[in-house]
Amino acid sequence: MRALVSRWRAESADDRQLVNRALQFFRNEPFHYTLNPPLLETNPVDQFLFDSRRGFCEHYATSFTLLMRLAGIPARVVTGYQGGERNPLGNYLIVRQSDAHAWSEVWLEQSGWTRIDPTAAVAPERIERTFEFDLQENTAPGSPVIFSAGDHDLLNRLAKQFGLGLDAANASWHRWILGYSSQQQQRLLQLLGFGSLSAFKLALTMVLAVAALAPLLILLMRWRDRDRPDPVQRDYGKFCRRLARKGIARLAHEGPQDFARRVIRQRPDLQRPVSAIIDLYIALRYGAEDDPEQQRRLRQLVRNFRA
């Protein structure tokens, strides 16, 4: 790196020309922009510049900044977000994780701190377009980035509009529900005709409303939190209840195999249907078996069981 910078310094009349030489180096050499670069070891910047030449914006910003410092030019790495997408449904800007970016700033005598983005020299698509962030996972090291192709067909446009609609609904939820301020409350009360009520009358009205709705809310919460046994356990319970009505009740500590053996001892004539039901129940309840067809078969066996 020092030898490279020394050559640039000898070929440059000032710091600005040296910066341009560095950008030409990134532009002309076979660098590649990828979100899955190969692993770098003890001297990562040197290895990146001369060996792997595959990385994302932080690789390029870090290496460029270090080259500038070796050349005696004050430089720093800046991280943040680049761009975003305006959502016309809510008139706000969507800034995603895929908009995260890193670049450099160098100090030039005539212009002070000057923004330099070496990634743009390697992958201008990264600056002009976003990439398909969800498609970059689980790809091989060094794989090229999949940039957004745009919305040229009807299906892509409809999918994008649907996504913007979902995001606008989520933003409205945060704005009007989670961020419901006292000013918004007062405006809502005025719209509902309660703006002229005194604080005492308003509090009394709210208490009465809560008291009227409390029983309904309690019922809804109990209904939501009630236990819902899985269908396999439900069918097994129905099987046990049918035997209980015939005088063979399952004991609280009794597992399915012990219960089946006791039933067969008392009713040898039920050995075949009881064994079929218990074996299938154990496979579905405790084993790796999770076949809807087998669940339907268990339901049918229980339904046809007669003690």
C-alpha cells in the first residue's frame, strides 16, 4: 500500500489529483461489489486491495481512507444511509436496512472536508439503485449483488403498491395508536363533541364507559386465552371418556400403554381396536409422526370405537 501511494504521489501535482488516481485504481482494476466477500485475515485492507478485491461499501471506504492517510491526506470513514423511497400513500420516506452505506471524506485545502464515495467507482448501480436485500442471504462468498430491476411489468408494480400500502398502514398504526399524544386526544374529543366537557365530567364518562365494557373485555380475554387442545389429544380424550362410561376410567397417573393393557385385561374382546387406537395415538403424540392423514385415521378409529 505504501509503495502504491508513493507512486501516486509522484504522479500527482496535488492532493486532488491523488484522490482521482485512487478512484481510477478502484475503477480500472478488477474489483467487484458483493455482500458476501471472502474471509480476510491478518492484514485485511492489504489483502482486499491486492488479493480478493471483493467486498461491499465498508471495504471500499475503509481501504480508500487508509490509502489517503498513508498519502498524508486527512481522511475519515462516514457511515449512514443513502437515499430511501418516498411512499406516496403516506407522504413520508422509507429508509431500509438495504439503504445503509459507508463512504469517505477527505480534507482538501481549497474545499475542506469533501465527500468521496469509492464504491461509486466500482459499482455505480449501488448508488443509483437499491438491491434485492432478501435475495442476498445464504449466497456463496464473492457472489454478485442482485440489484433491483425496476418496476417494468404489471406484476412488479402491483407487488410494490401492495408493499407500500402495508407500510403506510404500519406507519399509521405507530403514528395514531402507539404515538397517540395529548394534543391528538384533545382533537379527537372535539371531533366527537366532548371537547366542552370539564375534566371531572370527562373522567366520569370514561369510568362509566370502561365499567360498561369491562365484562365484555374480560369475556374476550378469557376466550382468547383458553386452552385449545390439539386434535390428537382431543380424540384421545374422547376415546377415554367412552371407556369411562363403560366403567373403565383412565387413572390420573396412567399413561396410554398402561391404560391399554388394563383395558385389554378387563375386556379381551377390545384388544384389536384399543391397540390400533393407542399405537396410532402414541406415534402422533410422542413420536415424529405428524401426518394429517394419520390424524384423520385416528379420528375415524375413535369415532367407530364401541365398547
